[in-house]
Amino acid sequence: MLHCQADGYPVPSITWRKAVGTHPGEYKEFLYEPNVNFYRNGSLEFLHISKDSEGYYLCEAKNEVGTGVSKVIFLKVNAPAYFPQKVKQMQVQKGEQAHVQCTALGDTPIEIMWKVGGKRIGGDVDQRYTIREQLLDDGMVSELAISRTYRHDTGVLSCYASNAYGQDEMVIQLIVQEVPEMPKNIRVNDQQSRSLQLSWTQPYAGNSAITNYIIQYKLVSDVWQAQPLKLTVPGTQTTATVQNLNPACSYHLRIMAENRLGLSDPSEVIQVTTQEEVPSGAPTDIRAEARSSTELFVSWEPPEREFWNGNLLGYYVGYQEQSSLTTVSSSPSTTTHNYNFKTVEVGAQYGGEVLLQGLAKYTTYSIMVQAYNSRGAGPSSEHITARTQEDVPSLPPENVQCSALTSQSLQVSWEPPPLEGRNGVVVGYKVSHQPAEEWYEKDEQETKVTTSLKTTIPSLRKYTNYSISVLAFTSVGDGVRSPPTVCCTEEDVPSAPADIKAVISSANIILVSWLPPLHPNGQITAHTFYMGIIEDGKEDGTHKRILGPQSEVYETLRLQEGATYQFWVTASTKVGEGAGTRVVTITSSNKGN
């Protein structure tokens, strides 16, 4: 409070002015501030005194009488030591120097003291510490230097300032920053064929927020490159999924943490093997060759190694008959309908071979091969075709028919064996025939070879049943004969009766007998009996009589005692009359022959 009173009449008015600078002489109007109250009695009250308020003040009292009076008052403000900034934070990189300052204002002399962890800092505490001070017009600045910072320097530094009028404290948060430590406790949470999910524990961040985690990975068989494969995830994550891996492959993985100062050391390396996956490639170089009419030998090479996707356990060999209406594509296909499959274990060189048995003869097969592992079968190989070897036909010709052309020839026709029974290319047919009657010898069988589907058999016996069979043959040999078909040649005129005899059985009766024809050549329909009479060297004509088919004897009267009688007989079929027997004669001097 500054007081300034003056007496006079009229009552003088009081005004205040403040010196410009720190010395009296030049004054300026005093601008009343919010923290200054001016009373009517002339007193000035400073509500909040500060060093800025210190100086020379001129109090003038005037009324309208005279020049007035004035008085100079020096206001001295005693300032305690204080810090304009109470708290601050300072960051420094580990290993570098740190220079920490605190500036105290107030009346000098001011004493400044540093403490860390409750202990006063001096040269005897740590040789790395040095303190330098400098006076200011309105206070003092003190600087604490740390020659080389370590992690444990991170903490609170206290700066204490004091003078005759008071004391103050300033707190400085010193943060020593460094690259993070390496991540720890790396675990594999999920293991797939082409991806791995990892988790880890967040490491010490080095007093600087972790911005990224870098997951580096490589195949176990490779060496770490300067720029290995990597996956970067934000520093807020402690899980990541590494993708685009290969199935059934062993990988090395390591993780590094990164902040604004740089990268941590790599973590410990973990080794993980991805799960298997069905093979993505097909076996190659598929080969097949016929070993017999019912066997095919198939061999192949394994898929390219990169397509195994695991350990090959074996192969599925698919095969099916190729219909003449089916077109087999040579390109790989996943269609395996109607295929028969045979399982084959992996061979010594990872390829394989198999002998397919029990196949249809002379048949084209479509063949494909699939590799499989613990996860299943991969794509099928290109489809190849192979045909089993020829064999003799296993089925006879069909629809064997025959008909008589003449009494000594037959026509035989047939159809080829069914396709499934040909077992190759039919190059011809063999038509065998022999008389069907049981009294004929078996070695009478004759065979005719032809390439057509019908043939004529000549030079046969008349009106004879023949047993006929047909077989087809290939280049390998003869096939199965057809069941016998019986045909009969047509009828013809018979041969002459086998023999004839005439005797005089009584005085006027002649008995003529004969034997049946050796070759009837048909059904005997009648016998014709012929009789010629010669008397006195003259022929008296020929007489004939038609007798029944069963007749073998005939009696005739001897009417003329001295005449010569001649007899002969023929047999007839529906075709006509055959040749006659020899002529027998009865004369008056004999009894016949």
C-alpha cells in the first residue's frame, strides 16, 4: 500500500505516475491495472505484488490554487526464488549426453540444488554428472549434464531454488529412450497348410512406443538373407498370421520390434512345419503296355516335388474300358466316374508301377494315375489308352444257318461272334462238316476256310444229314466252335437195287427177288419190275409193273414153255426212277440165276 495525502483548499486531487526505467527523472502516466486499487485519499493498493511493480512512483497533489506539490516514492519488491515452469519432460537417446536446465527467478543470491532419488547430486555421486550455473538479470540458470545416459537414468530429477525470501521446486521427467528389446514367448496358435498364426509377449519398449513388429521367415534349408521375407504388423498387435506359405514345409521365423529409434535384435528363431495338403500336381510320364490278352503293365513318374504338398503315400491307378463312342481327353481331369481303382504304394524313386490283371481281351482301356498323401488324392494325370493283346475268340459265330442247294451241296451262312467275344481281329472262319449219322466215322470231318460270312460245301453225299459247325479265328488261333447245325442234302434218284435173283419155284411160276439199293438217295416211293420174253429168237416186248416201296419179291407165271425170260428191277424216289439192276435170265434149260 502506498499512501499519498495532501491538504489544501479546495481539496487537492491526487495523481500517480511511474518512472520510466529503473531511475527517477522521466515519468509516465500510471495505468491503473486490475490488481491495483486507487483510493480517494490518494493511497495505492497492490492486490498482487510482483517484481514488475518495483520502481519509482511520483505522487502529485493539485488544486486550482498554486502549482501543487509532489513526492517521489521508491517501491522495493523482495522476490522469493521461484520457477516459472514447475514441471517438464525431457527425452534423450540412450548413450548420448543429457543437458538438463532449470531456470529460477527471484532476488539474488539464489542457491540451486539438484536431487535424484532423494539424494543430492554432486561430483561424488556419479562421475558422469557435472553442474554449471549462470546468473541472469532476474535470477539464475543451472544446468545438469550427464556425459553418457543409461536406461536406469530414466526417472525424476528435482531442482530446488532458494534465496532470502523463499524457495521453490521444479520436477524434470528424464526419459532415456532406446530401441526395444526383442519379443519373447513366441507361440504358434494355429497351424495350417499355407498359413501360421503367431503370438508373442510385448517386450520392453525402450521408453518409446513400439510402432511395428516385423516377422521375418524363410525355409529351414535357406540362409537368412539381407532382405528376407517379412510381414509387418502395427505395434498395438501381438498376434499375426503369416500367409502364402507352402504346404508341408519347415520354416524358420523370428520377430523384431521397432520404435522411432530403430529395430530390436531378432527374437529367438522358432521352427514350424506347415500342415500337409492334397497334392496339387499329377504324376507324369504315364506309360502302359500289354503283357497278355488280360494284362496291362502301367508305370509312371511322381509329380514335381513342389506339388507333393506332403509325403507321398501312394497312388491310385484308375482304369476303365474305352467305349467306341467315348472320346478320352489326354488332358488331366478330375472326373473319375466309372473308373476301377487300384492302390499302389510309392516306389523306391517315388514313382510307381502296377500290373493290371483280369482285363477284357483285346480291349482298349483309358488309364490315369493320382498321387495321394495323408490329406487325400491330388489331380489325375493325363489319360492314356492302351489295348490288351489279341487272343482266340471266346464266343462262336452266331446265327449259323444252312440250306440244301442240290443233292450234293449245302450253303452255310453265319454272323460274326459278338464284339465282346472276338478278342481280336477276326481274320477268317473255319466251316467243319461231317455226316451226322452215327455209323459214319468221325475222321470223315472236313473243314473249309473262308473269309466271308457264307460258303458252299460241294461234293457231299446225296440225301445225307450233315453236322455243321463254324468257328472264327484270329492271328492267335482258333476260337470256340458253334453248336452243331444239322442239314440234309436234297433227294436224288436212287442207285440200282443191290442184287436180283430169279428162280423157277414150280412148273409154271418164276420167283424174282432183289435187295434194296445201297444208296436210296431219298425216300423210296416205288419199285418197277421189268420182264422181257424172247421166243424163237424174237423179242415179244417188255412188260413192267409198278410195285410198292417195300416190295423185294415178285412172282410171275411161266406161260410159254420154250421161251426165255429176262428180269430187272429199278427203284424210284420223288425225284425219279433210278438205274436198273443187272438182267437175270430164265431159259427152258435152267431154272434161273
